[in-house]
Amino acid sequence: MGTEIIAQNIKLPNFIWTAHTNLNNPLLVYSIHKKYIDAGADYITTNTFRTTTRAYLKTGLSKDKARDKALHSLSSALKMAHKARESTEVKILGSIAPLEDCYSPKNYPGDKDAKLEIVEISKWLIEGDIDIFVLVTMNNLKEILTCLKVVSKYNIPIWLSLNLSDEQHILSGEKISDVIESISIYNVDRLLLNCNSINQTSLAMPMLSKHWGGEWGVYPNLGTGKPSSDGVITSFSSYEDFLDISTKAVNLGATLLGGCCGSNENHIQLLSEKFK
């Protein structure tokens, strides 16, 4: 979503990032969802990456106003997702991201604050009628476990997607195998890798294939090199490389494929034509 909005020459503001578009140009969010569905997507992810009270507080609002703004933005994101998927069998993934920066796991606010905030976000998503929770770009095991503890009380599927430091560790340093062991007490329906480069994703896929007994999948970052903090991508992996890693993933047992930053509807169409 961020890549697509940036492609419209829209500058994403600090802290709230794509949440800004939910309130200022909701039909753009709708149109992005719609073109991915038309290209063959079976799932769309809500534009709720930064629709949090925490994010809006950083813009200088009072706590009450920040909460109201966050809820309004999240509600708009859900409305546009539902509008886009009308008359289809497409499922809506309610997205919960790390509360702080995705590439700074050390900034995790701690279990107590995180639990209160995840309770709020998950309640809003459930009230907005999502089909599945997806914990995206998760980079810290403590935050993962806090999220799982909260969202597990709802009777809908849970997907967990990991952001990595290398092929054996998530960004906070824990081994992927240890993450898998730690989450085994929760009913995680799919384990995913997202916002990792194609090369890093390729190196890590055998770990999921070997250690994870359930369904899994990948949706890589298509920028080359390390992801930029502002979401701007200047150098992209090729369509050929994208299809190549998708094929390798399927051969290893993956059942879900997609694209993260840098992808567009053409990538989804390629997957649809090759694998569906």
C-alpha cells in the first residue's frame, strides 16, 4: 500500500504514514485494493499499518484526539477494503504491525503497554468485520507473544509474518526455530515471511519448511538492498527473480504467495497465471 501511494507522488507524513491516506483520499485505498483483486488476489490486507493511538500521539494530538483519529482512520481503511471485495470471495486480512518502527525491535514498548494497545487495535478490527488477523513484519519475540495472547481470544484465524535479520534469526536476534517453538501454544494458522529481500527470503525458506509443521508462505520486499525508512524504493528486483523465488517457495511446500513493498498488481497477476 505504501509503495502504491508513493507512486501517486503523495508524500507520506511521519509517524502515521499510510494511515493519512485513509482520511484524506480513501478512494485511492479502495482503488488499490480493487486492482489487486482484479489481478487475481485472494486476500487483501487492511491499510491499518499505522492506524494506532500511539502513531497519532506522535503528531502532537492529545490522547483522546489521537485515539479518535486512529479509530476514524482504521474504520475508513476497513470500509474501503469491504467496498473493494464486494461480490467476491476475497478475504480481508486485518493487519497489526509492530507498535514502533518495523526495523527497530529494541523500541518495543514493553508487555504492559503493548497489551493495552493491541487490545484496542484488535477490538477495532473485529468490530470492522475482518476475516483473519495478520501480524505483519513482526520483529520481536516478546511483541509477537503479546499479540498472540490478545488476538487468540477471538474465534478467527491468525497469521504471523516475520521480519528477519538473516536466514536464521528475526530482527531482534531470536532464532526462527525458537520463535516457532515459542508460538506453538497458540493456534497460528499460517507462518509467513514478509518485507525481507528476495535473497534473504530465499535463504530463510528452508527453515520454515523444516521446522514449521503447518501452512506457510512468503511475500518479499522487492527492493534491492536494505529497506529504506521512508518506504521509497529506487532499485527493484526483476519480475523474473520474483517468479523464481515464488516457484522455489512452492517447491518447498509454501501455500501462500504475494508481494510486500515494491510489488504491484502485475506481480499478483503473474502469480495468478502461473499457480492458480
